[in-house]
Amino acid sequence: MGIRLYDSSVRCHREFTPLRPGRVSVYLCGPTLLTTPHIGQMRSAVSFDVLHRWLRFRGFDVTLCRNLTDIEDKIIARSIAESVDWWRIAEASHHAFTAAYRSLGCLPPTVEPRATGHIPEVLDLIAELVDRGHAYATTTGVYFNVASFPGYGALSRRRPTEWLLADGGFGKRAAADFALWKAARPEEPYWSSPWGRGRPGWHIECSAMAGRYLGPEFDIHAGGRDLLFPHHENEIAQSRAGGRAFARYWLHNGQVNTNGEKIRKSPDNPLSLNRILADVQPTALRYYFITAHYHADLEFSITAVRQASSAFGRVARFVERCSALVGMRANGTEDVPAEFAAAMDDDLSTPAALRVLHGEARSGNRALATGDREGAATRLRRVDAMLEVLGLRPQAAPTEGSGDQELLSLALECREAARARGDYALADRIRTRLAALGVVIEDGAGRCAQQ
């Protein structure tokens, strides 16, 4: 048995067979660069980082393309409302996301393309769709003609019969039709096109960038379940109507909810990652995310994260005690237990994998208690190997470049933003946490010092 994955397009588990032996191509819907990240976005990042790591463990050469949406209606609206250049908003958000991925131990993608860097690819695909009769131009932009694509709705199981009869507005032929190119208003940023000045629609950018880096057909498309419709449905329609086979497997992670509602993007979101990490360690948050299967929705609470932190702490303490007594373990993942591997092969069943992890840690503690150094060392190697696969070893987080300084800068920026809006309790917590790491903030002098 190989890896089995739950494919949302067929609503069942499928044996994973890559398009090219030994190689896997993955497209992951990345963030819209509007604000700092919240924990719902980071749950998706961690879920598919686990996929990335497991595929690599199984010997595949993985190409991971994670896009950046750096132009979009909400970014433009915020730019106009705050009198700030749209690209400054996108750039600040990108830095925040990069630091967040690193802090949570996510491996970097192979490529991280921006929508605005791929306007030629977008225009080429739109022209192909117009030529094939699947798209039409109006004074407000270019729209995909959903009626021209009989397979529309297969992914989401939503058939557009009523939408095809309803008036679409904005010059659209039907309400179901969606924008490929949006004509720019006078105050908005724009790029030139055969259909006038404008910018890409949200959906077309993903098809264009996936095609550029992964080819007309690739293995896995991943993202949050909230993107299944209309975003992923529209990606399929415009890609296949343009002659591209597109993704062979569709994977979707569940949502993170609070009080039963999906977390929303907003600059003052109380569940922004910055605020959460003022109370809990990044590794504990990552562990919390993978205590549930990636398909499942997750009801977030600080109490639940702290309970997860306590559970992970038991494993971490075993590693620390055992390493001190029997010496540090060898690097590598060859000691992953068969039960753990079976759980991960079964659609990345991290809850079952964590049960194996805790079982090995308990056995290791018993070996230490009885003086069985060899048995303890064996368990240590197994635990360490599993932590490496799950991205839970502290040294598993990417450390190249100036990551530490970037994280420090991000923490200081978050603290200043908290003080500016009068959230002094959060500012004090950040200052206390930084002090524990040897970073002393001198507010009066506007400086910080690392001891």
C-alpha cells in the first residue's frame, strides 16, 4: 500500500500515483496580501506543510508552488481608504506571512509567485478562452461564460441552472459568469490589455501561475475548504476550457472556527497570529493544529491550545531528559515506526500518528525509569524521527538568512501597533516574552537590546 489521499473531486480516498514517477507537483492557494495572518490561514499552511514533508519522506522530489495574491478588490479598497500605496500593503503583509511560516516551522515553497508578476500569462489564458468562445468582453471587463462549460459545478456539486437565468449585472450575460479581467476605475491601479486597462480577476491568476510553474497538468491542488466554491470551481472551468487538464487530485483542509463562525480577515482580528503567539509558543500552536485531521473543522480556543501545549511538553521533556542521559540522537527519519508511517500514509492521519508518538515517549520514560539506556535511546531515535516528519523539532524550522532578526522585527512592530491602538496588555505580554528571550525593550529610548 502506498499513500492514500482524500480527493475532494470524487469524494473518496484514492491511491496516490504521481503524474511522473518519483516527482510530485503541488499547487497551494496562498494568502491574499491584505493584512497580517490569522490562525485560520496558518492552519492551512501547516496542514499542507505536513503533506510536503511526508511526500519528501516517502522519497518524492516535490515542487510546491504557493501563490501570493498581491492585487485584489479588498487590497485596493484599503489602499484608497487609508491613502496608502496598494503595493505597500501587499509588501508588509508578505513580510508578515513569511515570518509566520518560518515561526511555525513550514518548509519554504519551491516557488512563490505573485499575481502582478504574471500578467502576460493571465492575458494569454484569457485570449485563449475568448478565442475558444468561453469568454466575452464588456465595458466592465472580460467574463467567463459558464454556460459554455458543461462540467461546471462537478467539484462543488453545485449546478448553476438558476444562475444562468439570472441577470448578472455589470454587463454580464448571467449571474454565474465570473470576471477574468476587471476594467480599472480612474483611481485604481491597472495594467494594459487588449480589452483595456485593468487587472486580473481573482480566479484567473491561479490557473495562470499553476500553468507557468507546474505545467498544463499537475498532481495536487490544495487549499482551504472555504475556497472550494467558487474559487476552485472557477479555476477548473477556466483551465479546462482553455485546454489544460489542470489538477489530478484536490485536497481541502477544514476551517478554524471560533464560536461556530469562520475567522475573517481584518487588521484588528483578535485571532491574528501575532496575538496568539503572544500567549503560546509557535511549536505548541503547530502541534495543536495537527491534533485534528486536516479535513476536520477546528473550534479554536486558547484553553485548547494550552492543553495541546501541555501534551506536547510531555514529549519535549522526554527528549530533553533522554538526550542528556544517553546522548543526542542521529539525524534522519529512518527510525519512524511502522505504525506511524501507516497512519501518515492513510490520508495524513496525524491524530493516529500522534498516538504513536506519545506511546513511544511513554515507553522511553519507562526505559529511563528502569535504567534501560539502550531501550531509551531506541525510543529517542523514534520520537526524534517522528518529530522531524511532523515539523515539531525546533531545529526543523528553516533558519537560513536573517530569520531571527525578521521575527524580532515583527514582534517589535506588533508591539508598537498594539500600543498605538491602546492595547497595552498585549504590548506588555510581548515585552515580557521578549525579555525571557534576552531582548530588553527600552521604550523611552526607542531601542531594544539583546543580551
